[in-house]
Amino acid sequence: MDTITNKSDALNILFQAVEMAQQKGIYTLKDAYIIFNAVEFLSKTETEVEENIITE
């Protein structure tokens, strides 16, 4: 088993697992939407998150 050495690698593995499950139809449409939003949020840089908070 590969050793995960940083947060970015761990998130990428989780993103890949979610994508594989979605391709197999594991999630309902609502679940897929919620997961998509979480992935999009985690994929943003800190600057993008801060800018989004300021504009809301």
C-alpha cells in the first residue's frame, strides 16, 4: 500500500474514489450533487474561498 504523505494526495485519492463510485451509479442524484459541491469546495484554493466569502 502506498503511503499518503500530505493532504493533497489524500484528497486526490478520495476524489478519485468518489468519481469511480459515481460512474458506477452508486449515488442518488441528490447525493451526487452534495458530494460534487463538497469536492468543488475542497478543490478551491484558500484565496478563492476567501474571495467567495467576501462577495456573498
